[in-house]
Amino acid sequence: MSNVNKALETQIKNIETKTGMSLAELATSIMESSLTKHGELRDMVKEKFGLGYGDANTLVHLAKQMAAEDEEEKSPAEIVEGIYTGKKEALIPLHNHVMDHIEKLGEFEVAPKKAYLSLRRKKQFATVGPGSKGRVEIGLNMKGVEGTPRLEALPPGRMCQYRIYLSEISDVNDELMGWIEEAFDSAG
């Protein structure tokens, strides 16, 4: 074991002793927080568990690493079920329908987030997840397309340039797939 690994192991044991919790318990507590930014999580850990900057920083890194490993072990269906919980569960068939159509466009990476899926080629071209009012929301990244009542142009600085809401299977039509294909092609 290298000196770095020994030092990390010692630091983890010290953190567990200080907090009275195992690393797994601490990681779960951190990742269940509504916070997402590293600095916010670190500050929360410092305050909640009385740890110093270095220990809190290391703990947040380890918690995020453990969460990422857990996500990798989940099947695509389990990931979708985790996003569409409660009342949103009824949207899973619509989500799966639109994803089936998107998969026909070619290869891309699916990066699960807490509340949606990020779809990427060289860069993100779309997001798919539950939206407001019992709808599936699709965010698209593409340029030079005129917004319409259905294809809502979003203000600059947003994660996506456009947003579309789907309420039923028939909303997945040629018009929608044309926009998604344009975003897909521009990301590639």
C-alpha cells in the first residue's frame, strides 16, 4: 500500500471516529442532501459533522465517488425509476417511448442526473426528464432555430436553448424528432 493510500485510510478512520458514523453512513447522509455543488456540500459537512476543511473536502470527494459507482451498477430501467418517482411514475412509458425514438438516431452517452437524463455526443444535445404538470420535459441544445409555441426558446445562460413538453405518446412525432435530430447532429 502506498503512503498516499495509508494516509487516506488513516484520515477515513479518524473521520469515522470523530463523527461516530461509518464512511458509508456519512456518504449516504451527504448525497441525500438537496445540495449539489462541491463547496456547498463541503460547508454542510463542516457544519453538520464538525469537521475541518480538509476532512470535509475529502469526505465529499469520497461520497461523490461512491455515489457514481452506485449509479454505474444500476440498470437503465432502475435509473429511470429513480427519476420518475411518486406521481411522476406514470410518465415512464412516455419517457421510454421518446428514448426509443432517440436511440434510432445513433450512438450517444446517457449521463443520469438527479432529476433527468443528459444525452451527450461530443457535447450535450438534449435532456429528458419529468417536467411540470405531469409532462415529460425535453431540453435541446441547437442554434439558429426559430422558436415556436411548441419549441420554447429559453433565455441565454440556461443549460439548454430550447424546451418542449410532452403529455402523451402522440406528442412524439416527426416535428419533435426533427428538432431532436438537429440537436443530435450539431453535438457530434
